Amino acid sequence: IGGYSHTSVPFDFIQEMEIKDSGIQAEYGGALGGVVNVIMKKGKNDTNSYHGSVIMQFENQALDAAAPPYPRYDPNSSQGTTSWGLTDAAYQEYLPKKDKTSDTFPGITFGGPIWKDRLYGFVGFNPEFNDVERSVDYGAGNGGVIAFSQNTQTYYGYGRIDAEVTKKIRMYGSWLYQLQRQSGENLPSADSVTGQFNVSKTIAPSAYAHSVGYVAPNSTTNVGVDYTITPQLVATARFGYYFENYHDFGLPTTGTLDVWETP
């Protein structure tokens, strides 16, 4: 969708990252120029012991810089006419007010031997709760200050099994799951710090209903087997499957939906 994968991987599910720009193995034979390889955590470690972590990350607007300004045409000006044609409307730098935000990212991981020297497992769960609150002043005659919000919940789950079937045969299977749900998909533009005109005020507040959003569950499944034929020759087989079921909710199912910004 859009030419890129919609799956993200929490930092605490990753063991290491490799960047290969030369000496690329045969399994990356289709790569052009280089390879970025993300290696996920697994249950096996050098000491054959159990390991895990409890995670908590938090961020809010107090930890962020002010919202950056952006250029726009001044909505209170208009195009001009010259002898050679039309001129643009006046340039304006718009400085929006900072939103009230909150991003909470707790989690837990655990891994280790299920059957020592034979079977290893690893599991991780890392949900993220992201909230944005924004107030827009529609004016005394149009409802006054109206509060809008956007709430996004993302649930990351990961599981992996590694098996040493024999000294020559090793197998693994992994499952990466991500469910994202967002309510309040569209937010109006933030009011200006300096009182400049907010064009979102020309749109009815109902166009930014919190009941409009989407749900996007997806999963990535991988299985593989390595067979050591000789100490110098290894045969490898891999299979991967990706699935996503994105759908919107709260949008009108009949009629025509038009939203216009007018100065």
C-alpha cells in the first residue's frame, strides 16, 4: 500500500542491525549495492539461560519543541494582475500552536530454552498508546472553542521458535503481529500563535468527527530450515507471508462527501 510495508518493529524486539555494502552472501544475491538486515531477538543465547525485559517509554508535549512554522498563501489576500499575467497571493509564514500530546509505550519480552540444547522460544508484547488533543476557536457565534482529539492504539506482538533437530538440521518459525486502530483520523489545522486566520474554521466541526478512523491488523510469518551438508556447504530454505486487512470506519456510506476550505 503506497509502495512500502506498513509493519513497524519495536526497538526491543531487535537484536542487531547489519549494513552490508560488500561481501554479500548468496542469499542476498538479488540486492543492488547493499543490504540492511534487521536481526530479531530469539530465545537461544550463549549461556542457555532465560532472559527478558520490562519496558516503558513515555513522551508528551513538554518534551517536544514548539511546532515549526510553515509557508502558505495568505488567505486574506488574492491574486493580482499585471501586464504579463497574474501574480501569486501574498506569502505568509503560519506558526501553529503546539498540540497536547501523550505517547506511552510499555512492554515485556521473555526468552530462553524450552528444551535445553534443542528447543528455544522468545515472545514479546509492546503496545503503544498515542493521543493528540487540539482546540480550535470557531468564534463566539459558531460554537466557540471546540476540542478535537486523535487516539491511536498499536499493539505489537512477536513470537519465535528455534529448534536444533539434529547437529545438521536447524529450523525456526516466527510471527510478527501489529494491530493499529485510530479514532479521529482527520484533525483541523491548529490555530495560529499570532492570531492568523485558520482556514479550517470554514469547515464544519462534524467533518473532524472522532468517530471516523481505521483499523489495520497485519501479520508477518516466516519459517526456515538450514541443512549442513558439509562443514563448507549449507542448504537453506525460507518462506515468508505478509497479510494486512485495512479498513475504515465511521465514513458515510451513501451520498457524496465534500470538504472545502475557503478563506
